[in-house]
Amino acid sequence: MEPRESWAALAAGGVAGVCVDLILFPLDTVKTRLQSPQGFRKAGGFRGIYAGVPSTAIGSFPNAAAFFITYENVKSMLHHGSTPYLTPATHMVAASLGEVVACLIRVPAEVVKQRAQVSPSSSTLRILSHTLYHEGIQGLYRGYKSTVLREIPFSLVQFPLWESLKDLWSWKQGHVVDSWQSAVCGAFAG
């Protein structure tokens, strides 16, 4: 993979991740509070619906960028010399490794975000400091394995499907899909 392509994957993945995470943040807060053992109202109800957004905003770009740079590089390395019938397996391996790497960033940001969502009166920085002081770095990676195990099956289906849909659309129209067409394929695959 050429450096220019790597930078494009990094930037596009990062921007897409930030947009999705910030748009869906209020829904995620409501879901987290509904699942809270203290109950929806005591966890904050609809008050402070953006509590924890700083950790999401800070972690979102590097998380998505790490996924896509890993995905594209692994896909590029595995694709050389492979036969076409192995292409879906290449995308599955690349997506799985992308999730493993991205979760190194995603999980700490999620831990801080979820704790802020159920404690809207505490700042993100205070929650981060408290977690590190009382639980150490391990506290930030609570749930890493389960998160990776949850994300990999999704990626095993989504990314080969996304790539296949792009290839099919490209073949039908006789040229590589445009960005908006790739987005449509991604939305359908997701």
C-alpha cells in the first residue's frame, strides 16, 4: 500500500468515525442509562445527555483511523498473489485484525465514556484520573476481550460484503465506484 493510500485510509476512517460517534452519542447515552443497575432516572435520565462526549470525541478519530489503516494494510499485504476465491477470507482477516488494533483505543474511551454517562456530574478527566488511580491501566481495558469478541463477527460479515458490493457495482458500471457509492455499499453491508 502506498503512503498516499495509507493517509487517505487514515483520514477517511477517522473522519467517518467521529461523525458517526458524535451523531449517535445521545442515543448511546440513553441506552447506557437504561442498562444502568441504578436505573435510568438515577443514572441521569435525559439530563446531561452529552456527558462523556469528550472521551468519545478524543478517542473516535484514532480508533476509526487505526481500524482502517490496519484493515487496508493487511488487505494489501494478503492480497498480493492470492487467488480471487480467497478475497473474502482476506477481507475477514484484515477486518478482524483491524478490530483488535482499534479496540486498543476504543475500549479505554468507552470505559471512560460509559462511566461519565451514568455519572453526569463528574468530568471526563476526573473519571479518567479516578479509574487510573483506583484500577490502574487495567481498569481502562476492562472488557477488552469481550469487546473484541463482539466486534469480530460483525466485521467478518460486514467488510467482505462491503467489498463485494463495491466490486459488483464497479463491474456493472465499468469503473471504480465513487465515494457516495462506496458509502451506500457500506450502509447496506452494515
